[in-house]
Amino acid sequence: MTGSGYPGLYAEDTSGSLWYYPGQSTSSGASPLTGTRQLTGMVNRATAQWTLADGSGSAAADATGNGHTGTLNSGVGWVTGTARGTVASFNGSSGAIITNGPVVNTAGD
């Protein structure tokens, strides 16, 4: 929390930059955001994206080409449905896909 009593909010501008406004109230409605802001990332540039439709094996390919392939643990398998074809199915308790590193770009470039 900041001195204003509000934790702050995130807003995207028209160029796809994601900004954090510490202490900004969400009750401002359509009013312009005020105060200091911090660039936190770019919305329009995915660092990683998984369709989870690979269909077999223990890997979930990164569709961005950035090399963030995910590895399915024992709680994830492939199932075939009528609406989407073959997709990843999580067991609801231990299923996870592990990546080779961070996939959220916070560099602000």
C-alpha cells in the first residue's frame, strides 16, 4: 500500500505498454490517471504462448518461437474431445506444465 491508502492499478496505453500507477484509486472512473507511473512491460508482445494442443509426448510447444517449451508432469495428459481435438488435461490436484525459465517479460522494453 502507498500513502494514499490504495495499492495502485495497472493500465495499458494505446501502444501496448503496461503501466503501474502506485496509489491510484480505481474509483476515478474515466478520469485521467495521475501521479507517477512505472513501465512494467509490453502487452502486445507475448514472451510465451502454449496452445496445449500438441497431442502427444511430454512437451508443450511455445507458439511464439521463443523456446519456452513446457514439460508436462505426471498430472497432465492428452485427451481427445469433440470440440477442440486433442488437448492437455490436468488432473486437478498435481497437474502442471513446467517451463525452462521465467515467461513474464518485466524488462520494460
